[in-house]
Amino acid sequence: MGSATQDSSKTEKSMQRTTSVDEKPSGLGVRHLQAVLLFLCITVNYLMRINLSIGIVLMTDRNTTSDIPVFDWTMKQKSSAHSSFFFGYLFMNLAGAVLVTKINNKFLLLGSVTISSAVTVATPALVIMAGFYMLILIRIILGFMQGFMMACVMGQMSRWIPATERSRCGAIVLGGVHFGTIVSFATSGVLGTKFGGWPTVFYFSGSLGVIWVIMWAMIGAESPNSCRYISVKERDYIVEELSSSTSLPKNVKIPWKEMLKSKPCWALLLVTIGQNWGFWTLVTEMPSYFSSILNFDSTTNGYMSALPFVSLWIFSFPASYIADLLVKKNIISVTVCRKGCNTIAHWGAAVALIILTFTKNDKLVVIIYIFCVTMMGFATIGYNINHLDIVPNFAGFLMGITNGLSNISSILAPQFVGIIVTDSTNAFQWKIVFWVSALIFFLGNLIFIIMGKAKPQPFNEIPEDIKTPHKKMSIASICSRP
């Protein structure tokens, strides 16, 4: 009797699974449209974030023949302008996790990009009128408004994208980080030299933000249940797929003390600090290096700054697939995958930076720079995803801590450049900048190799008496880095 009941139960579950698969909407649906909108959201936000890298080179170019005002800012002032974004970003990144649980994510994202776009479009007029400190204020506001963008994006993905589609959709959505960087670098030089001077750099990125806001207001939706134009079949499919998963109970206590005592947690924080120092040094300062040392004009500067991120973006897809395949087939362990990929990223970048300082050949410098940034793409499947390995139940909280605190190095790195590079044409001063970045890459990864783990830690366990069913946290939200 018991056996018959079990067989009946198995048959029923099998029929339910078959029905679920049969009822899956074919082709592209509204959920994919929402993913594209989120991809464009990250793209325009990174356009507005990165535009100053080339923009400030144009704003301080005394050789321009344009009637538009240019500024006599020192290297220290320019570095301060770069780092000011992260003052606002640091605060809101830590607070964002709370806001996204209290406010409708569609409206929160709408307000964030609206204000960011308005501030960006107004940047030329405000800076011409009020000068350097107005630029600092604008960048702080921009960082403040973008601080909770990624949390909103990932919240949207967790409500729209079924688990079976998250890898593909997540790769598309998060690709906006690199695509926005590529577009910003590739267009800024051309716009600033041939289409109206440096203000057009800000008008362009801000205007794209406005266009996205209009699109989002018209067809964006916080969830399938609140979407007015989704089909009943697709809505039911998404809701059914997501309702079968569970997440962290609201009444669970966060093991803060255990995390503070955990070597793997400290390893993650320190390697993330190293990542941010090196990455943002390259993103914010390489255009100045190309201009001052290699004497690239603004158009060439933009293209050369964009090339590495094109390579990184394209290369990240096969690299992540191969890494997952090696682990799945038990060719390498998860620990070897994480530490190996991160070593390729950080030690590869460190070696590239050191070699870069010993060559004056323009083409070779660009090749080395492309290699350096491309290798850093391995960090995504290295330290970044390791949050999910060691504390899957608390990965979101740990990510908030590491992502927030690591932005201290995003602030300090450009400031360090401003202190060291007193003469932007002095190649030795730039060598110090790159050597220090290489050293920080090396030390951060060394700590990760020694102290890092790829297995759930004891304090990750949740007591059975407080486990409750909820919706599952998106893996993409845990593994992303703004």
C-alpha cells in the first residue's frame, strides 16, 4: 500500500513537471524584454559614470580651438573629481539593500535614473558657472543616486527571471557594465572634438538616460503580476517557476560575529579592495596616461581606452562557460576554479602593469593594456562568485559589506594618483602608480589563495525551527559587482 502511494506520488510529480515544461512559453517573452531594459539601464548608468574619464581630459585641454571654456585643473584636482563619485556611492550602496525592500523597485529605479540624467545634462552649464567644486558636488550626487541601482536591477531580475534562465539573462543584463564603459570611451573623444566640444559628452550620456527613463516608464514593470501587457500563460509560468524556490527567512539572525572572525570572509573583503583599487585606477586614469605620456589625441584616446573592455566583454562569455564546464565534469574542484581564475585575473594584471611601465612603444602599450583588462574578467568567476560558495544563505549580506567597504579603495586610488603624479608628463611618476596597483593586485590575491575557501562555512546553517518558504534570491544578485 505504501509503495503504491509512493509510486502514485512520483507519477503525479512527474506529470506536474511535464506539464510545467509543456506550458513554458516558446520564444522571446516579456521577461526577456524586461531583461533588455535592465541591460540598457546599467549601460546608460555606466555611460554617466565613466564619461568623466575622457571628459575631464577634454575639459582641461588648453590646446583646443573651441570657444567653450576649459579649466586649468591640476592632476590632484582631476583625481579628486574622479573619486568624488564614490563618496555618494559608498553610502547608498550600503543603504540600498534596505531601500529596495521598502520602496517599489520600478519607481525607485525610475527616480534614480531620472535624477542622474538631469544632473548629467546640466553638468556643463553648472560647471562653467560655478567651477571645480560644482563638479565635485555633481559627482557626489551622481554616485548617491547610482548607489542602489544594482540592488534594484537584481531585485527586478529575481522577480522576472526563472532560475533556469538566470545564467543567460544575467550575463546579458550584467554585460551592461562593460558595454556602457565601451560606449562611453568610444564616443566621448569623437563627440568632444568634432561635435561641439566637451559638453556634448555629458549631453549625450544624459540624453540616453532620459530616453531610457521614458521607455522604462512606459513598458517597465516591477513584477509579472503588475505588468499590464504580459500574457496569462507567461505570467503563470514565471510565477510558478519562482514560487517553487526558497530564500532566507526574515526572522533569521545574521551571524555578524562569526563573519568578523572568519578568515574566508576577510579574504573576500581584502581581495575585493585590491580589485577595486586596480580596476578604477585603470578606468579613471588610463585616458590621462594616454594623453600625457603617449600623446594620443582625444579620439584615439577614447578608442584605445574602449578596446580592452570590448575584449573583456566578449571573452567573459566563453571563459565563464569553460570554467563551469570544468567544475561540472569534476576536472577541477570549485576551490581550484575560484583561486585559479582569480590568480589569472589579478596576477595576470599585475604582470601586465609592470611590463607596461618598461615599454614606450605605443602599439605594445595598448596590447598590454588590452591583455591586462581582459585578464581581470576572470575575477568575476574568481573572488566575486565566492560569496555564494562560503555563505550561500547570507551571501547578499556579505556582498553588501564587501561591495560597500571596498569602495574606500575606489576613492583612495584616484587620490593616490593625484598625490604621486604632480607632473602628468613624468613617466616615472606613472610607473609608481602602476607598480603600486600591481603590488596591491598581488597581495590581495595572495591573501585569497592562503585564507580563501570555497565550501559553506559552519555559521551558514539556519536552524530548522525558523526555516520558512520564501522566494529565492537571484544568484546574479549575489555574484554581480557595480
